[in-house]
Amino acid sequence: MGQLSTIVPTMSKEWKAQTMDTGRIYKFIGDASRAAVLAWIVYQSGAFGTLGYVSVGTALIAVWTGILTLGGWSLESELYGKTMDFMLISRTKMPVILFGKTLAQAIYEIPTGIVSFVTAVLVARAWPDFSNIPSLSLSLLLAFLGMIVIGFFFSALVVLVAGKAGFFMGIMPFIAVISGFILPVNQLPLWLEIPARLTPSSWAMDSVWASIQGIDSWWSVVQGWGICLLLGIVWFGATYYICRGVERRIRVSGTLGAV
């Protein structure tokens, strides 16, 4: 309960900060534009069987870019606002604060995903064909949780590089690819499929794609769910303890707040 009492106020603070961000509209426009272009290609080609992939994929990418971009810059904002030192001297553990920030950002990005999905449907002038909606819903939830865990890792990684958040901009598309948001992982070349299988979202996305096109084997779907949860726990645990070690070092040296 003690950790929850920290996470909830952290999420509330992040939501208030994001609400005051007047540049938010550009994120909606950019995500909707991406969805519109891809859906227009589907409409012109007549390949409406791929609309399910396109509409879901663009929605997930919209959420993912928000988690990684804005979530990663959250530490930079603490440094810029001169509030990082107060966070360090508080009794609250830094990993808890970073996780709360990531969770808040992930939930806050859900509307951008919905806008992208609706845009794709409107531009394509057709409703995507989903084979199994209950399975798709659970698979999307697990993929969403996988995004949160990976986003938490990158938030902690910003701490390791002393608040230099811009480093992840170049790898954002790569993470989207290996997480399975653009193509099913089994269609990637082997040199990409191997690292992809280390991310929890990639396993959930296998079940997402199966739920869209038709489930041949429920065992493979359930297996994807299980491995996604297992990898998510591993990533979360490793990130938490790495961040705790870095925090202890920062508290002693006091270097990060001075950057």
C-alpha cells in the first residue's frame, strides 16, 4: 500500500502536467496522419484483409511513441525544473516514481491510439475484420503492459546516461519493429526475430495477429500470453534493481542533479 500511495499521486501529477501541455495537439495530428496514410494505401489497393493489421498497428505505435518519447523526457523535465534534487532526497524510491510516471504516460496515451484507429477506419471506409474479439482484447492488454515495462526500462536508462533523454529517439522505430507492432515477429528476418523474442510485447502481438486473422491453435495463443507475462516480470524486476543501484550511487555522488 505504501508504494501505491506514491504511484497514484505521481500519476496524478503527470496527468496534470500533460494536460497543460499545449503541444499535445501535434501528437494527435502526427499519429492520425500516419494512420491516414497507411489506411489510404489499403483503400487504394483494395487489400481490406490487411486493415485489421494496419488499424491496430498504428494505434499501438501511437501509444508506444508517446510512452517512450514523453516518458523518457520526464526525467529531463525534472532536471530542467530543478526538482530532481528534491526527488532524490525524498524517502520515496526512485524506481517507484519512474514507474508511476511511465504508467501515467501509458494511460494518457490511450486516446491517441483510439484516434489513430478511428482515423484508419474512416479513411479506409471499412471496418476491420477481427476473428476473435475477446482474445484480441486480452492480447492487446498484455501488449500494453509489455509497453509499460519496456517504457519503465528506458526511463531508468535515462538515469544511467545522466538525464540525456534524446538518445532513444534513434532506436524508437527499431523497438516498434521488434515488438511486433508493424509486422508479425515471425515475418521478420532472423537477426531481428532473435532480439524481438526478448521483449514481452512481441509474444502478446503473436496472439494479437492470431486473433485478427483466425486462431489455429489456442495453445500458441495462451503460450504467448504466458511468456509475455513472464518476460514482463523479468524486465520489471531487473529494471527496478538496476535503478535502485544507480539511485544509491547518485545519492552518494550527487552528480545527476547537477547536470
